[in-house]
Amino acid sequence: MADPRIIIVGAGPAGTRAAEVLVAAGLRPTVVDEGSRSGGQIYRRPPPNFTRSHDALYGTEAAKARAVHAAFDALGDRITYRPETLAWAIKDDRLHALKGSRSEALAYDALLLAPGATDRVMPLPGWTRPGCYSLGAAQIALKAQGCAIGERVVFLGTGPLLYLVAYQYMRAGHAPAAVLDTSSYGQQLSGLALMAARPGQLLKGVRLLRALRRGGVPVLRNVEPLEVLGDAHGVDGVRFRDADGSERRLACTAVGMGYHLRAESQLADLAGCEFRFDPAVQQWLPQTDAMGRSSRANVYLAGDGARLLGADAAETAGRLAACAMLADLGHRQDARTVARLQRAMKRHARFAEGVARAFPWPHALAAELPDATLVCRCEAITAGELRASVTALGAPEVNRAKAFSRVGMGRCQGRFCGLASQEIVAAACKGRVEAAGRLRGQAPVKPLPIALLGEDGRG
Amino acid sequence: MAEPRRRADVVIVGGGIVGCSTAFFLRQRGLSVVVLERWLVGQQASGTNFGNVRRQGRYLPQLPLANRSREIWGRIRELTGSDVEFMPVGHVRFLWSEEQIDVVEAYRREAATYGLELHILGRNAIREKFPFVGPEAIAGSWSPHDGHANPRLVSPAFARAARRDGAEIVENCDVLAVEKVGEDFLVSTAQGDYRAPVVMIAAGAWAAGLSAAFGQPVPLKAGGPQMGVTEPLPYFVHPVVGVATATAEEVIYLRQIPRGNVIFGGVRRGPASLGAERAKYDPDGVFAQFRQVLRLAPSLSHARLIRTWSGVEGYMDDNIPVMGASGKVAGLYYAFGFSGHGFQTGPGVGDVMAELIATGRTTTPIDDFHIRRFGEGGDAGSPG
């Protein structure tokens, strides 16, 4: 095929490494990215006039961040780079891309989706008070804006990011009031053997914990979050049950919450890719083969938007998916390179399985949320209303529950409430979460201005 | 779990608004009924349409049916026990050109003979009454008693009410064949057979295959409405809004729900396939739709679209539904092909079909919709 039209969505670690492989093969991919600079979420770059160093911004991950940024910058004009561009729809081998108020359809022969992940959040009474942030937002505030989310911050949830963000806050001079982890010590130990697949990463985690302890940051495990306290103007504490089952309160002015990650999979859905339920992470994910080929012939997937394996794996997956694309386009591939990348992916997968075991999504908490808890903040729908769509109205699965209750029909289109709402529906149906189905994605991926201009500049 | 009812007075193929409301009204008349739905009730055209409870602009001979339906809409909460968000806020069609004034004036006169009250409002009157309307509008045709409802809720509400009253509603049940065996129909499904002396085909876009199997082919095509909804905005568009135009590209309709979201559709239909459970919104159509939306309500230029959708609707060549007895096979009834405007009439169609099946006649004229207009006139005598 002469000059195949290749589009990569995402300029994080996966998209960067994929572009690098394709450029090395003499191709010229178009990279569509929402960010104003490359790096994705994990290696988010501050605005150009910010002066904090890579070491200050990325801590233990500084070398990797530097390498990924340098790799992207080195591509220069050998790619067509479209920053600040939202991929909002896919249909008939065309990607609809929005920049500012202008949208155009980009035809492709091959498409690599590397859109990354968002925080996985769990509703909680009081979680909509001003002063509650996701872990990712707390981290962005620090990385991109150089500020903390509050004076006295509690980090609540589970997963490696919980500890990493707490550590980064401590390093930036904002030692958190506490880290409250829903996972137990036993669960974390049970993940150790698998996480040993990447001893370096594991060691980093252990060091991070030790640094938090030395810094005097209390770390409580096996907690059950009960409420974010405060009023309409802000947060003044959290209420939770500790490992002994005693109810406790802790004063704070901000809460950073998150339960590991949620794959940004709507583009894969719009492209028509098939999904499967991954029991390890309790999420529906687009199917891929070992190379990153989706169920659609010309759609490839890499990074946390396809499998939640973390940033290092995203780099590997990006390279592999580019190799698969090249092979499918008739380019010869070095079998040894591919085999090496695949071995690396296996290690990443093993490590990620350990992480999932050590920091499980506490799905039972969603099922037990009090009826009055707001689940869908866009549409202001409570857990009780969502449950009633099952119990009183007879919705047998999540899309029907959405149709009845409007949970997931607001601005976020279920990107934030979707996973918790699936748990609530499944519990109300007295079934497993995978039996309650998967929320269907609909364009636009994010809101689209009505005053939209076309390629010709006409509205 | 109790054994499903395998035999009933009536089996209805298709659990859209027509199938579910017919089942409800058949129970009111004491007949036993089973509804067989391939997916979930009201999932296709009935659940994905715009939600227009509109009479004005309809094919005139359909107005008696639409009036009967409007009367049911007014009682729908008491009948079904559910709030389907029916809001009789009125329906206005704006005019962009002088030529349309004669057209809507003539329609107003004719509609009045069917008891539909319409008012033609001039340039100043529409601005006073509908301050949101764009500068191009020169007049409006106002139907004060029309309105809108939430299509996602209506068919399931009829299904629940019918079930409450003793109907059997079977979801996720694919009908494989419908045959006449002796006096009875045998309806084969993947979950077993059902028998009844009466069958009603209410399978929307999928109905043509079933009527053809009884030697009554019809020109029915699948099409997908192109629907979108904005983020919530202050509640400023109270009526349902449309356009009176002879130009297809100018056809647009929108409504706002009290929650604040503006729902719109129109301009052109997308493709839909009978082989797929879902039809997809065509993102290329978004520019043309937005242009027409902004002609109606320019202040929406500050709003954002948050979701699009489509569904599978069945369109007849002549845009007129097929409704009534088969006329060829005794005990066989049809109600399908509502061509993108069957939501308002849905409850009325259910009431009329139940009346026809139970009594053999209807007090509302439906002759214009008979399948015999496509040839193959009936010879198998009396319905019911």
C-alpha cells in the first residue's frame, strides 16, 4: 500500500512509542492528542514557562518521562502532530477530530487507539463537596499548576497511584493528613509474588511507603470510607471505619480519591471493537491479541485504554501495536524484537495482576452505598433512584437502567459514574457485574460545540 | 418460576409501543395475550425516537387516530401507573418562507374539521410567545394541545401495566416463524412455540418479512433517526418546535426537557440495517443539523452536544402505516410501518387494534392504512 494513512490517538507513552516505530519504518503517522503537549497523563508536561525540573515533577519516574518526551520531540516534522484535538467519533474508517470549534473527518487505513485511562472513582456520601478531587486531578494540580488541592489533604481509595500522589504531595511540601487505603495488608501481601515480576517497580513501591512513614504520614489499610464531611462550601473531614471496625473521623480540607484506573475505551467502542470482561480488574475492556490487534481489521489498541498495565507496559504495547500494523501493511518485522517485546508484556501483565490483587476494586462498597448517595453527578441521580430502575421498573441490565434513570446520560456520558453504577445495578439485579452488561458508548466522546465549523470553516 | 403461557387469545410479535399498548388494551377487554419481543421492549424505533406527541402536520385522515391517542396520552399516568414525562406544552412549527403560509393556513382549515385546533401566528406574535426563535422565522403554526414525552419510558410503562394486568411479556425472544396451522397460529421462537387464534404483527422495521410469509409483501425500508441532545441549559424552550417546509434539508425538530437538555433530530435519516441490533448516528450529519438547530434557536450556539443516538425505524414507501386486519388470513392483524411518526399515535393504535381484535370493528377510521393498498386484496372474510 502506498503511503498508508495511519492515525494514532494519544501522545502518551503508548502513542509516542508507536509513532517512533512507524517513523523508523519510513511512515508518516498523524498523531491526534487532546493535550497541548505530548506526554499523556502520567508524563504530563507543564506549560512551557514552568520551571520545575523533571526530577521535581516526576520523582522516581523522571528518567522515563524525560525519555518519552525526548522521543516524541525527536519525531519533529516526520509526523503530522495535531495537539489540542479531540477524537470525538469514529465511523466508516474515519476519525472525527475537533480542534477548537472546527471538526474534520480524517480517513485512515489503520488506526491505533492509545487514549489512556482516567481515575476509577467510587461515589461516597459527600463526594461531590468542593474540595473532593480524583487522585489524577490532585496530581495534575501539582504537575501542571504547581499547587496542592488543599492545606490538609486526605488521600482515600486504593492502588499504587494513591501512594504515589501522597508521596508527591509530601515531596512538594504538602504532607498529607493521612492515606486511607480500602485494601488490607493481607491483600497487598497476596499480590507480592506476582508483582515480583518487576522487582524494580516493586522496590520503588516499598521505598515510597517507607518514605511516607518516615515523613510521618499515617497510612491506614482495610478502611471502609463512610462519608466526606463538610457543607456546600467545602470539606472539613472524612468519616470511615478502620480495620478494627471502629468508626473514626479525621479532619481535612481536601480529599483526593481514586481506585486505580479506568480504561478510556469509548473510541474502541465507537470503532466497533468487541469487548470482554476482565475479572482481574472488574472492567469491560476491548479485546486484543498479544500484539494489540483489536477485533476490527484495521484498528489497533495500546496502553491503559486497552489493558490497565501501567506506563511502562504502555510503551511496550505501543511499540508492539506499531509492529503489528507494520506487519499487516506488509513491512518485514524483526522476529526477535517482537518476541522480546512480547516477553516484556508478559512481565507487565503479571505485575499488573499482582497490583489488581493487592489493590482490588472494592465493588461491595458500591452495592452498599446508602440510597441518598449521588451516583451520577452530571444528572444528579442517587443510588436509590438507580436501584429503583431495577427493582421498581424492571431494568435487567445497565443500558436499560441508564434509559430509565438517566445515570450516565450527562456530560461525562458515564465515564466517571459508569463503573460504580454497573456495580449498583448488578447488586440490585442480584447478579454478577459482568451479567449486568456494559454501558454502550455513543458519540461524542466529550461534549461538542453546537457552533461547530466544518473543514471548509462553515458552520 | 412458573411455566410461561404457551397459548393465548392473542400473540403479538414485537414489543414496541404498538405491541405493548395493544397488549395493555387487550387486557382491559379481557383477552389473554402474549407479547414476544426480540430484545427489550421499546428498544428500537419506540425508544429512540424524538418523543413528539404531535398531531399538527400529520396526514389528515390520520387525525382521528391521533386525536384518540391524544386522549389516552392525557390519561397515560393513570392508565399505566407510570410517569412517562408527558408534557402537553404545545407544538409550534415555524415558517421560513412566505410560500408556506398558504400551506399551513390550508392545513389549519382542514385540521379544524377533525377537531384539531391550530393558530397561525405572525412575525410579532411568534417573537412575543417564543422569544428564543431565530430572526428568519416569519410566522408559526401553533398547536396548543400537543406536547412531548420520554420515549425511553413509554413502551416499558405499557409493558409493565400489561404484565400487571395479566399479559405475558417475553423479552429476548426471537420469533423464527409464524404459520397458520388449522384454526390456530403457530409462532415458533428460540424459546419454544406459542399458539393463538389471533396474531398481530407489530414488528416495526422487521415486519415485512412476516407479512410476506403470508403472501402480503409490502415496501418497507429501515431507516435510522439522527438524534442528539445537549448539556442541560436554563429551561427556555417550552413547546415542541418544528419547521413547516417543503425542503428536506430544513426539516429539524427540537424540544427541551425541564431538566434543561435540548433534544433534537431531523435533516436526514441515517442508514439502518435489519441485521443489527443498533443503528449508528452518522457524525457527518452533525453540521447540517447544527445549522438548522441554530436557525430555530440561535442562543444554542453556546451549548454543547453531549450524546447522539439512532435506532431502527420502519418506513413505508408512502409514509403511511399498515394497520388493520390482514384481509387475507383470518385472525392475522398488522400494525407497523409508522414511518418515523408512530410515537404519538402509538397508544391510540394499541387501543384501536385491541378494539378491532376484540369486536371486529373500530370506532376510529383506519381504512386508509389497510395492507390491501399494496394489492393482494383480502378474500378470507371477516376479521376477529
